[in-house]
Amino acid sequence: MPPSAQQPPSLRLVLDTNVVVAGMLWNGPPLRLLQAAAEGEVDLYSSTVLLDELAQTLGHSKFTARIAAFETSIAALIAHYTALVSLVMPASVPRVVANDADDDHVIAAAVAARAELIVTGDRKHLLPIGAHQGIAIVTAREVVDRLDARLDT
């Protein structure tokens, strides 16, 4: 692209932990989002609470073999992700998501980051909400489709 060409501003995203784990350990739309962040196509935001949740989730035994297969460690995965995100400190964590207080932290981070999108695979709690304070709650596939559409213009 010539330097004079106007690039659209990058999307401001908060990724739910399930999307981050999927992107780190498998192929597919979540991986594409992590790659997009590394390439500056999107801006990722997170909070210390969400990073702690990521570390705890990666520590589950069901991921041990997968992490070992990549010849990496939880600490290395967390360091890689931390390098991709800008940290925000939510002023408060309001109760928004019925039956899953952990998801309130995702929403609080998105509000603090002035994110455009919350990206999740949580079809039970987050996706049904649809949006919160003007922040759409979408799947990784929806964001990848949006990014691909931008590239085609």
C-alpha cells in the first residue's frame, strides 16, 4: 500500500480468555486475531484480572500436553500475550452478566479501554447480551470477517 493511502483505524478489542487460549493453542479465527494484533491491524486491551484468569486457565491439566507440544510454557505464553495488549484498569466492575461474575471483568475491561468489540466464544453468557454500552459482543469469526472485508477495500 502506498504511504499516502489512508488505512482505516485499527479496531479496539477485548478478547475473552476462551478466545485467547484458542488463539494460542489452535488454528482458526482466534489465532488470526492474535496475528492481527502483532501486525497492528487491531489493538488489544486487557486487565490484570483477565491476565490472571488466562494464566489460571492455561494451568488446567487439559492444556498441559498441548502447551508441551508447542515446546513452550505458560509463562512464555502469558509474556507473548502481554506484549500484544495494552493494560487498562477498570474503575469499577459492575454486575452485568447473570450467573458468571468472571465475565463482568471482560465487560469492565472493554468499557475502560473504550473498545469497539468484545470477542468471545461464550455462547451461554456473553454472546446473548449482544452489546453493552455500545460495545458489540461478537465471535472471533465475525471480527476476522470484518478484517478481511477491510483488506478487500
